[in-house]
Amino acid sequence: MRFSGFFTALYIHFATSEPWFVYPDVRPVLERWQQLGIDLGVLSNFDSRLYSVLEALDLRQFFTSITISTEVGAAKPDLQIFTVLA
């Protein structure tokens, strides 16, 4: 397989739930925090595939904001990404 084909396959693979793992205690904690009215957000240096990953892992509903470095134009630890609300 050529690099471009490999890269494309790998890129698509990491947009799915398959390469990711959610620890068993995560969902109950997120559900509890949601019941308590605690707003949670994601601040990530990942890219827009994060939306599909969170959906595939059935976690998207727990976050009121998602801030992604590729959409903001700044990555952690740059202060700019911490000052943007998504």
C-alpha cells in the first residue's frame, strides 16, 4: 500500500470508535455530573473527526461545548485556545 492510501485508511479509522476505549467508570460519572447540572466541555488538539468519535462512543450528549484546535486556529498550550468558547 502506498503512503497516501495508508494515510487515508488510518485517517478514516481514527474517525470511528474502533481505535478508542472508554473506561467503564466514565459513563456513570458523566451521567452523574449531567444530573447535577454540571456543564462539561472538551478542549482538544484533535481535529473535526472528534465530533464523529464522540457520537460513535455515545458521549457527545455530555458536553455543552467542544473546542477543537484546528477550528480555532490555535493549539494547546497556546492561550488563545483557552479563551474561545465553542
